[in-house]
Amino acid sequence: DIQMTQSPSSLSASVGDRVTIACRASQNIGNYLNWYQQKPGKAPNLLIYATSILQTGVPSRFSGSGSGTDFTLTISSLQPEDFTTYYCQQSYSTPPTFGGGTKVEIK
Amino acid sequence: QVQLQASGPGLVRPSETLSLTCAVSDYSISTGYYWAWIRQPPGKGLQWIGSIFHNGNSYFNPSLKSRVTISRDTSKNLFSLRLMSVTASDTAMYYCARQPSVKGGWFDPWGPGTLATVSS
């Protein structure tokens, strides 16, 4: 299985901050990388697929980049509703695997 | 817009079989896409369990393959998960989701999930 490692596991930031979350794959996955946002008690919600394509309805302050083994999710200006947990997921090979999550907390 | 809703018994005894269903609305599961099960133990991360294609072919996580069956009922527009010989480590929120493909595929949308607790 491809291992997905997110860093940091948690971070503290303020409204308006620019935040970057990293995701590293244990082998080359091309651009087969997706990002989800999960709010407490809710199912994950797709933010970005294929590394950098914003799902319909997702605010443009979210962006994704990377290729191969190293990827990033950037939130350009944190909003109050963005303080929650984010997961990356590789879809290069079966089984699809997820990172351990990054919790974004209010400073 | 397609919606998914998982349901199940909530409490399962150790060594028994967990059975869940996912009802799909506003899209016929026999038309296309893969239909997936994903679980999340309390306070932990996400694990893909398996997916069934619109033609009935299914794919499983090797770590669970020996205990998992995924089936579909096109007349009721739902798909189901059976997980045999459960233990406490199978306690989790179980989600169903749509997946456009196995390779390169993401999960969207997700149903709200159903909690399954394994306990005597």
C-alpha cells in the first residue's frame, strides 16, 4: 500500500492567515492526489481532485499543487469556517489510502 | 443531485456479521460510477473498505478482503456491505460514497455515515 504522510498533524493560525498543509506519498503517484475537508460529526467533503482542480462550489482561497511524491494544500486567507480537519488521499493505486489528517485550530 | 444514505443496526456482537446498506437517490447505480464504502474509527483516520462498479464487479482493500462482501440491488437502487467476524477494532463510522473510477478516482459525494459499534 502507498503510505500518505501529512504534516503538520495540527497547526494553530488566525483568521486571515495563509496556511499550507503538506502531504507526502511513499512512492510516485503522479498527480493522483485529492484533498478533503471534514468538519466535526460530518462526512468528509471533496475540496480538490487531481492535485489542483477545485471541486465545484469550493472557494477559490483553496488551492493545491505538487506532483510525484510531494503535495500541498494552501488556504490563502483562513476564514472562520476553515478551522477543521483536512485529509489527503492518493488514487494512483488500489487500495486508495488517506493521510492521517491535519487539524487547523484557532490561535 | 445524487444523495447517499447509509444505515445499519448500530450495535453488533463480536464475531458476528456487520451488515450495512447505502440508499442512493437521484442517480441510478446501474448507470455508471463505482460505489464505495469507507470507514473511520472514532478519533482516527479514514480507511477505504471496497467499491462496487455499476456492472457489479467489486474491489476490496486487501487488509479486509477475506471478511468483506459488497453487493448491489438495482431494483432498490442501493448497495450493501457485509463485514464478517467483527471485533472491537471494526467499531467505526461507516460512510458510503460515489467514486468516478478506481484509478484516479476521488470520493464525492459522501453520505452522512452510520456508526457501527462492536460490543457484547
